[in-house]
Amino acid sequence: MSYDSAKAAFAEWGVDTETALSRLADIPISMHCWQGDDVVGFETKSGHSGGGIQATGNHPGRARTPDELRADLEFSYGMIPGNHRLNLHACYLDTDQNPDRDEIEFSHFAPWVDWAKGQGLGLDFNPTFFAHEKADDNLTLSHPDAGIREFWIEHGKRSRDIAAQIGAALGSPAVNNVWVPDGYKDTPVDRMAPRQRLEQSLDQMMATSHDNGLMLDAVESKLFGIGVEACTVGSHEFYMGYAIRRGTLLCLDMGHFHPTENVADKLSSVALSVGEILLHVSRPMRWDSDHVILLDDAIMQMAQELVSADLLYRTHIGLDFFDATISRTAAWVIGTRNMQKALLRALLAPWKQLKLAEANLDYTTRLVVTEEIKDLPYGAVWAEFCERMEVASGKSLVSDLNRYQQSVAARG
Ligand code: RNT
Ligand code: ZN
């Protein structure tokens, strides 16, 4: 179907496809650097993994250096319509020096910032509280040892400074998201003390306030992780309260709740108490498995809530998935495009009509409309978006993605 016919089909429902396309073009997605190398990073490593984060698979082509990762990112952004952001983790520093986590500085990330400037990308940042000998107990900011807490507080402070400098350099605030793996494998007898320590450490870390135009603090909760099944110190309730009390962003990772919970349902509730929200869009399969996101109900409901509840202007959309069994660049491209496709569908829904039916308790009309509009020609509108943004769609996407994968497959 041609775009003009699609436009007419949506117009019959009172929806203007041009408005939807221009709104979609203005929604940046923060793509996560860690999909490109299976969450390994570029520190001179002593073999520490941990934090319950584990990419599975050994598909050829993993980026081994910052240059390789940037090349993969450049290719991937070229396959994704619109202007986006890169979400960088502190362990992805680019320097000949070998600073420990409590020694990182802006200069160690300067090559990323110069590159981002050249690419027209925004950057977000994350302190890395895992894959380190001082995190081997699965306790960092809540560790009973004050020395270990100090080490991680220093890492967190430096990350905030770096994020603020990144924000200043790029003229766009960098979200600095804190996730710590802290928790207990078996049932603790004291859940209060570690939570009090976590709160105090966060307070010390964030004691210096930064200009909101440069960096934004975010905190990310979790239900459980491998090795911390009995108790996660930074639970949802913990961080929800913290974000409200301290005025930080709250990060909702779609894999960090019970599998039958609808994370989209949380947005409107959270938005009543928290100013801005950070999303880690992910696809948990039975657990926090971080599969590549599909254009499935969970993602579409998330996008619908963002549009219906008018939360796009105060939600930062970040992605968090990693799959090492497929082309890593294809994973980025497909996952990010799926987020955009979900947003496009949400932007093309006749919300006024649906909300009116619901307010009139006319659930029959609501049902008929939600089901009938599923047959509208979304594909033609998406293809038009890709064409205007000069990126491939359909069959040529398959061959472009394959060709790039072939070109990196020989990496060791
Ligand atoms: C871990 C969290 C966290 C990480 C990244 C790498 O469960 O989801 O966001 O995935 O920081
Ligand atoms: Zn996450």
C-alpha cells in the first residue's frame, strides 16, 4: 500500500499520520553500548564478572576495542531512523591508562565524547558497580565494610562528575543511572541495615548537586539476580521512595519485576510522584533474561502508556538487552526499531475516541476500536518514515545487516 492510501486510511479514524511521523522523529532512544560486546567493557580485566549479568552465546564479531564498538555503532545508527543517544557504562573507558574505578576521569571518556559530537549523538552514563574484585561479595554501596563503601561512593561521585562534563560538552543532559547488584543469596536476618547503608552511600554520592541541564541522577531497582535470590537491597520500594524523597529519576527496567507484572501499568502511578522516568526497555523471558525486544504486547503497551498518559516529554527511553547468539549489530538495530515501531503505533491510535468510549463506560466500542485498528496499514507509515530518514526497511535491511555481520565475523 502507498503512503498516501495509508494516510487516508488513518484519516478516516481521525488520525493524522504527518503529526505522528514528526513526533516520532523527535523521540531519542538511548541505545546501550553493552549489547555490542556482551557487557565486557574495555578495562584491563582480572577476570571478574558478576552482578548476575551474563550474556549467553558466542556468535562471531564481538567488538573487542572502543574503535570496533564505535564502528559497529556507526553502522547500527545508520540503520535506525532518527537521531538517538548512546548509553555508556563506566567500564567502557577509552584510555591507555589503567585507572581503577575510583580513579576514573572525564579524560578517559573524551574519545567517546568527541566521537558522539561528530555523530550528532547524545550520551548517557552509568557507573559500573559490578565485574570488580570489590564487588565479589555482591555488596557495594551497602557493604558492611566502610572502606569498600567509600571506594564505590568515590566511583559514583566521579561518574556523576563525568556525566555532567559529558552533558556540558554535548549540550544535552546526560542521565547518570545507578544500578548496584547488592543482595543476598540466602535469607538475611537483617534487611534494614544494608538498606540504611545503601541510602547513606547514595546520599554521600549525590551530596554535590549538579545543574539539571548537564546531568540527571537516576536509580534502578531490581527484584532479584543470580546469586542474590533471597534479597535485593535496592528493591522497587527502596528506590521508589528514594527517588521521591531525593528528587531523582526512577529507572524502571522491564525485566526487574515479577514476570506477570505489567511494567507499563506502573508508569502513570510512578509519574504522579516522580518528575522524570528512565526506562530500561527489555524482554524478560521467564526471568530477567534481557532478550532482544520484539514488537510484542509488552512493548506496545509501554508505548501506549507513554503516549496516552502524555509522558513522553518526561521519560527517557533507554534499552537494556543483550544477546550473544545473534549478530550484535542486528540485535541493536532490530531492538531499537521495534521500540520506534511501538511508539509509532501508539502515536497513530485514535486516543480521543478511545478515551471518550471508556469515560462513557462503553467498553464495547473501546474493544471494537482497539481490535479494528490493528488492521490499519502501520507498515506503510513506517516504510515512509524510513524512506524520509534515508534508512533501509524490508528486504534490503536483511541484506544490509547480513553484509555488515560478514564483515566483522572474522574478529577473534
Ligand atoms: C542489571 C541492570 C542494569 C544493567 C546495565 C548493564 O540487571 O538491568 O541496568 O543491565 O547496567
Ligand atoms: Zn537495566
